Amino acid sequence: MHGIAVALLSEDREHLSALQNRLEATRLGHTVFGHPGFPLGPTDSILRQIQESRAEVVVVDIPPHDAQRAVRAIELIQSNTLQIAIFANGLMTQPTTIVATMRAGACEYLDDAGGSDALLEALTRFSSARTRARGGAGKARILTFLSAKGGAGATTAAVNTAVALQQAHGDVVLVDFAPIGHASLHLNLRPQFGVLDALQNLHRLDVSLLDGLMTTTKDGLHLLAGAQQPYQSVPTPAELARLFDLLVNHYRYVVVDASSRLDATTRLLSDLSNAVLVVAQTDVVSLWSAGRIHGFLEEGTGRDRMRLVLNRFKKIPGFTDEDIQRATNCKVLWKIPNAYQTISPAIDHGAPVVQQENSEISRSFRALATALAEASSDADGGLDLVYGGEKSSARGKAIGRPSLSPVRASE
């Protein structure tokens, strides 16, 4: 079964059953081990059974009358198991107990009266953090492309970057989350299934079914196609977390085309991503919109991974990268040259321009893909991306490899 493997511990059998019902209601986690009691020492068989069940999360139920035994159990789990997150579940009216459980090693404290929603939010946070960590550890990197305004070229950038990554490294999937998916047209594909089918079948989605939903190009790039007509349903955080948890373990690079989509889904996609690339042009509307997008992502972690990709770039005398940064609150990562006469027929024929060997814009897309592939990961799951040949960051972290300059365009 796909999802987060959870072990449940409670001294009360009724509470244990209630916890299991709350867990199954999230549809994000499933019970792999449940026990009516707590471990008493480092050699307790409960600890061994938690490990053997391959639990990723342990939920420890805090009894209201005597919390000390539960706190001791959290300490034992923390010190005698590896890579297991601990959630404490109890009353929110006992601040001393809450502090004690967090000090003992719990990373979440769940309100016992919060129902499945509180547990779902905690599992979603856990899944998002795990997805980013796995991407940073060398599994899938998630690269999300957003458009500063309609027609800025986000889909073109996403498609060509994905094709370039596939040609150079393989195991790439392009996921089309645009309001109406155009990536299939750029690739001259006729998908039968796509993102909506994956979201509707999450309860039984595995690697085999996921492969069946993909449409493959001649180069081997996988496309999880977008919707072919407008739709009203919005995926929940839990659904997105489950989908990307599977994608990040099955591919080397996950390229997301969010296009001009700006909603709760976009914010969560940005939080899941190692890099958020906003495609803009050097006009007032694009730069104004890019600054507003940065503000929209401000509540999550996506803003710290947001960089500008300037499309159809032409140097404007007296208008510097520093001016762009001040206008948008965002660093410029890349400049794609203005090549409308080359790009337009390539889109019409469904033949990505990056497949052309000798054009300047093809070289620019391939160099962008190389920069994204070779960037190292920071401690928070983002990518250390180059800016102007020098390292810089809004949070003081390095964002680049100084050996590679990102500013590539005809001037």
C-alpha cells in the first residue's frame, strides 16, 4: 500500500482504535503496527517491532492522568530507532506536557480533539519535508516553472528544460499542472491519461499504474499530461503529497509546468520544489507580476527558492539586473535570448527547439538544464543556484556554483 507507514502506541485500547480510524480517514497514512502499551526499556520488543514494520512515523498517545510514561516512551523511541518521526497526541490544555514531549523528541503535537484533520496536516508536513530531503539527497529534484503573466513562456521553458534533462541524464517526468495543459501540444503528443487520472486513483496508485498514465516521447521523456479542458476540482495537500512522494522515488528529475496557475496548489507545489523558476520578460507588467508572485509565495518556503528566468531577453541600456531584483524581490537566474522566429514554428510543429543542435536558444536551454542538474543542495532542500557568477542569497545561504555564469543571452 502506498502512503506513510505509521505505528500507533496507546495504553488505552479504545484510544488505539480511535487513532487508527483517524489515521485511515486521512488517506495519506496507514497503520503498520499498533500496540496497547509503551516500551519500558532499550531492549523492549516494541522498539524492535516498530523497526521491523518499517514505520516512518510513530504516534504516541499521551494519557491525561499520567503523561510521564508516554514522555519516557518518546525518549526511548528517539534514542533507539533511526529515521522515524514521532508525533505526540494529547490534550492541548496541558502546556507542561506539550513542552516535555517536544523536548523528549516529538516533532509534532496533535490535538486529541482535532480529529483526522490535525493528523492529516501533520502527515502532509512530514511528507513535504521528506520529499524535499529525498530530492536533495540525489533522488528526484522537483523544478517548478511559473509564468509571471500569460504568454511569458513558462510552458516553453518547462518543456525544453525537461527535454534537455532527459537527453543528458534520463529518468525525467514533465508534470503539467497548468489550468489547461499545453505541454502535450509542444511535444506533439496525444495523451490518453494525465494528472487528473492520477489524482482520482491515488488510493491504488503504484509504479505500474503510474507508468500506465504516462505518455512517452521518442527521447524517453515521460509526460503526465494536464487537463484538456477547464475543471473545478482542486487537489488537497494530502493528494499532492502522495502523488509527488511516488514521483520523487521513481524519477531523477520532476519538471512541473504550473504556467499561469496561482492558487493553493501552486503554493504547495512551490513548497515541494527544489527550485521555483518564474518566467518573465523585461516589461513593466511581467516584472510587476513577478513581484506579486513572490509576495503570494511568501507564506511558504517556495519564495526562498524562487528565481527569475528572463525570456525573449534583450539588453535595455541603463536597466540592470539590480534594478530587476529591486522591482521583483527576486534574483535573476537565467536569460533566454529573443528567438521568436525559431520558437514559434517549433511550437506549432511540436518539436522542442532544444532538439536543434546549432541554434543559440537551444544552447541556452541546454545550459540552463546543466546548471539545474549540477547545482548542489542546501540544508533546507533548495538548490544552490548561480547568480551572476557569484554566490548570493536572501537568507545568507549560497545559491550558486561560481564556476558557471547563468546570464546567457545575446546583448
